[in-house]
Amino acid sequence: MASEKISKKLAAVAGDTTLLEQEERRRLRAQPLWRVRLLLFGKSLYANWRLFAENSIGLIGLGIILIFAALAVAHPILMNTVWDNRVYDPFRGFDATLPFHPSPPSLAHILGTDPYGRDVLSQLMYSTRSEFLLGVIAALVTVTIGTTIGALAAYFGGLVDTLLMRLADLMITLPFIVILIVIGAFVRLDLSGLALLIGILSGFGATTIIIKSQALTVKVRTYIDAARVAGGGHWHIVLRHIIPNLLPLSFLYMMFTVTEAIFSEAVLSYFGLLNVRMSWGLMIFNAQTSGYLLNFDAWWLIVPPGLSITLLCAAFYLVGRAMDEVVNPRLRKR
């Protein structure tokens, strides 16, 4: 008897669940298509955020990124409201009230001044915007190229796949940072040029191979066959069905590209091969040319930019690792 009561309760619960699902479907059908898509996107975003929030390293990385973003936003506000441009301008500022430069940290200059009398904190905050801009442009170019090439290679196969994958293999075998140094020695790169170059080299490399492997699993799914039977052309299937299903994985590799771009900029700026007004790598380069690179008495010239490079690169890497558990179902916590 007890088992029969339990079975009846379970059947009643299952019936209520079925009725709720049917009611939910009827409610969605009655709404405009754009609103249905928006609701489904919101639900998916909320579910993915809950998975992401379960990973502590992802939250730590996101917190570090938000701190640096706040520094980037706060710099122009401070320059227009609190700081004197003649003293705190990151390029032409000079504090004549101090007896010598570089000056150690103080209340007036929290991170001290550099050998030219400029405020180190102002330079650090200004450079944060450049690092974010560099990383975002490089990541977008990488994802655009890698996703497009990977989808085309997986869908068409044959000669197209062979040519594109051999190009990707060639890009992987080339030493990435050495290529950037050689190109920087012949061409005076700025931030936008460096971002495009990093995006192209990364987009045709390992990112393409990884995204192509995911595209192969999408290609054999039933809705691709249904779209083909319904009369969908090759480009329609690639653009409307394959690429959208690759975007979560593509967004994941955006995080790793940002880390690569920030590190590459620091290396090129340190060697004086990058045409930028101010960046974290250039701050270290200025300390080196002034003879303070190995002088721990002026630690404020090296530690703030070096620590910023390390923290921001690590933050994007941690966010990427946490997003890997969201994108890859095999790594999700059940």
C-alpha cells in the first residue's frame, strides 16, 4: 500500500510538471519571436552564470579584472576633478615641489614618481585603458578569424580543410614572440597594429584547430541535415547554424588571447619596439634605460607595472579556466 501511495504521488507530481511545461510552451508560442529568443537567452545566461559562480578561481579573476577596469575609468575622472594636470599628467607632468626624482611613495604620490618627475600611479591607471583596448581588439580579431576558418574547414572538408589546417600547423610551429620582435624591429608598431598582428597570428594558429574540432561535432547533428533538406545553402548553414554554436567556445579563447596580447605588448615595449605613448611595458623600459631596473631602492618603478602585468594576465587566465567548465559539459559539476 505504501508503495502504491508513493507511486500515485510521483505520478501526480510528474503530471503537474508536464502540465507546467505545456503551459510554458503555450505561453512562449503566444509571444513574439524576438521576445521568446530574449527570454531563452536570459535563462541560458543565468544558468551559465550560476555554473561560473561555483568556481572560486573564476570569481577571483573577475574581481581582479573589475578592479583594473575601475582604475581605467577613474583616471580621466581624477584628471578632470582632483589632480592637477601640470603635476599628474602621465606624459608631461612634473612635481617641482619635490627635491629629487624618482621620489618614493608619499601622500601626494601614492606610488612615487619616475626619473622624469611624472606620477607613477597616473601612468599606471592611464596604461590600463591601453591594455584593455589591446586585449579586446586582439581577442576579437582572433575569434573572428579562428571561428570562420574552423567552421569552413569542418563543413567543406577535402582540399579546403587540408589547406587551412596546414596553414594552421605552420603558424603553430613558428615562434610567436620572436616573430613579433622581428616585425617590430622593421615596422614601428602601435597598439592597434600590434593588436591586429596578434589577432591574425593567433587566429590562424591553434585557435582554428580547436574550434574546427568542435565544428566537426556540430556538423553531424540532425538540425544541420534538416536545414540542408529544407533547402538551406552552404553559407546559410555555416552562418546560421554552425558558427552560432561555436561562439561559446570562441568566447572562451578570447580570454586566453587577451593574456597573450598583454604579455606580448610588455615584451615589445621593454625592448623599445612599440610606438606607444604609455604602457606598463614602457614604464619598465623607462626604468631600465634610466638605470633603475635592478636597483631595489627605486622598487616603485618596477613593482607596480610588473605586478599589474602579472595580475591582469593571471585574471583573464583564471576567468578562461572557469569558463571552460561552463562551455565544456564534461567538466561541469553535477
